[in-house]
Amino acid sequence: QVQLVESGGGLVQPGGSLRLSCTVSGLTGSISTMSWYRQAPGNQRELVAVITSATGSANYADSVKGRFTISGDNANNTVYLQMNNLKFQGTAVYYCYARVYSGGYYWASWGQGTQVTVSS
């Protein structure tokens, strides 16, 4: 069974930086894409960034372009989210999401989430 474990969340001041990590275990197929989503209190979960494993191509939500960077370590089935110049609006639970190809099907898995709080 595929499991995703996130780490790296915490409390940071506005303008500060954090790096989130997400490692996939129990993988029997190949990772197609890995993404980071976030959900602030009272809001819907939103896509922050996505990376295609085979090409390294990345896409970002407009709200984080130029400040966040998603990167992957395919050898270790790990994806990172470097978050710079964090704003108050960045306060949310951040979730890792993996789309895995195995046995002729695509499967989706979510991590448990890691809290990021931006506060002075």
C-alpha cells in the first residue's frame, strides 16, 4: 500500500521560508506526478504546485509563482516544496498528493498533511 509522509511544516514569520518534504513508500509502480495542495480553515483544498516525475516539468498556482519551488528526487521517491517569502495567506495544512501508475491503472494517494502557520 502506498503511503505518503510529509514533514517540514511549522511556524514562520511573514517573509520567512520553509521547506516541506514528502516521501512515498510501498510503491509498486511508478510515480506519474506529485503535487502539493493546501487547505486553509474554511476554504477548499487548492492546488499549489505539481511536478511530472519523468520530465521534471512543474506548474504553480498564480498565488505562489516566483516564491515557491517544487522539486523531486526520483531515486528516493521524495518531493520537496521550497516556500520563500511566505505570506499570512500561506497559513494552511499542506498535503502531498501522488498519482501512481501500477498494474495498468492510475492510483491516487494523499499524505496526512503538515501544518504551516505564518504569523508575526
